[in-house]
Amino acid sequence: MKSKGRIRVGTRRSKLALQQCHSVIASLQSIHPDIGFDLVEIATTGDRHRQIPLDVLGGEGVFVRELEQALTDERIDMAVHSAKDMPTSLTDGLCLSCVPERIDPSDVLVSRCGGLAELPPGAKVGTGSQRRAVQLRAQRSDLEVLGLRGNIDTRLRKVASGEFDCIVLAAAALIRLGMVDRIAEYLPHEAFTPAVGQGALGIEVRESDSDIIDLLSALNHDHTWQCVVAEREFLRALGGGCRAPIAANGTVSEGRMYLQGMVADPDGKTILRAGCDREVQYGEETGKELATRMLDMGASLLVERMRQ
């Protein structure tokens, strides 16, 4: 255990990423007051090229690769990610060690025109997510859904300036940044299934670093861990990346997990939805079961279209 040394915690440089990392360090410091923690900021591909659409930039892993390289090179001892940014297959020698308790995984609207039902026909709605875009068009085909990149402040300014009438963001981002008052509407999970891992943090470490893994064990939230494992296994079993129009969200009640899934083709003409439930401790198996169910429904054809 590096109890007398200092532990280096890697993060992206965005305001949201830094806030997430500070919250993890504060939690660890409260449990281990004898250990020092140093925050290490690392620029990722996704941060350096904010004007390029994520599906053009490379999609999966664009906010993670440089942090993984820093772990592999032993320049940091752990990396704090938004779980939804993490690829289903991590770099060899690295592992997901800890998932703290999740906060609200919902998508939300920030709007100049009220909620989704109140937006006028032709209203300009911004999102950088295919998953959000196809679900928006399914509910309101009369809206103009446009691509959107940039940090949270940049996106909010585009609504305030009138460039967009409305944008879709993760509730968790605004909650963590103390901007709940900007939320016009929480979108229902039945129509807007959240992204895999949305609202959760994932802490990645070297598989061989047992001291760091032990250190993080106190922060792991079992129900959140099982839900995120189920969601990630669902995505992996379907063969989709974290930027594809695939979604899954697990919830736990009375010892059982209910996993809700969504798969769509990129143009949104076909959207499949299904769910399954099992005992909460079988997260990985639940993800596999739901993927199999949706593949039988025709999801394989939709996933294949994403690759074309």
C-alpha cells in the first residue's frame, strides 16, 4: 500500500471531468486521511478536437485513450472517467476497478421554449449523440435535430444566444456542476433510454496494482456496479460502440435488477426496445440475456447498418 506516498489521479481537463475527479479524491481522502492524492490533467483526443463530430473523430474511446496510455506508462495510478465514455474492451493490463454510487442517469432538456411537447415545429434541437437524436425524432419528427459539440458551458451559451431552441444533456452533468436550475424537463426513460453507464463514474486502474484496487473498494457501490456491468455487457454482446444508437439502463428494486435496452438504426426508422430482470448479483448474465433477446428481435441487422 502506498500509504506513505502520493497517488496520482488522472482526469480529462473539462470542468465537469475535474469536478468528478475532485469528488472522488475527496471521498478517498475522507477514508484514507494519511494518503496524499495528486490530480493529473490529461488532454484527450475528444477534448482537442471539439468541433469534429464524435462519429467522425472515431467515437469509442476518444475521451479515454490518453488516460489509458498514462496508466500503462505508470504516469498515473488511477483514471476517473464518465462510465458512458469507456469502451467495452479496455486496454490490456487495465481494468474497471470501482463504480461509485450513480446519480440520475436521465437525459434532460435545456430549453428556451419549455418542454419537448411545447417546442414549436421546426425548433432547432442540439445533441452530439445518435442515441438521443433517434429517440428525439421518434417523439417529434417535426423538429430539426442538429449536431452539437463542446463543453457544457459552450452548449448552454448556444441556447442562451438563440443558436438552438433546445439542447439535450445528461442530468448528471448539470447536477454535478450545480446547474439543476437550467433543466427544463427530465425525459422519461421509456422513450429516452439513457446511454450505457450514464450518470455513473468508472475508475480504471492497472490490473496488477492490488494496493490501488484495495484502496478503491470502499468507494464501490454494489448495485451501481452490477447495473453498469450489465449495461456494458449488453453493449459488448451486441457488438456496438459507446457512440452508436444503442442504450441500456439498469435499476434495482427489492433485490432484482431490471435492465431496459434500446437499439436503433442510424436514421431512426426502426427502434427496438426490450427488457429483462434477474437477481441483482447477476449483472453480466442479465446484460447477455437482454442482448440475446434483442438480437432475436432483429438488432443484429441494425448493428450491421451502423458499420456500413
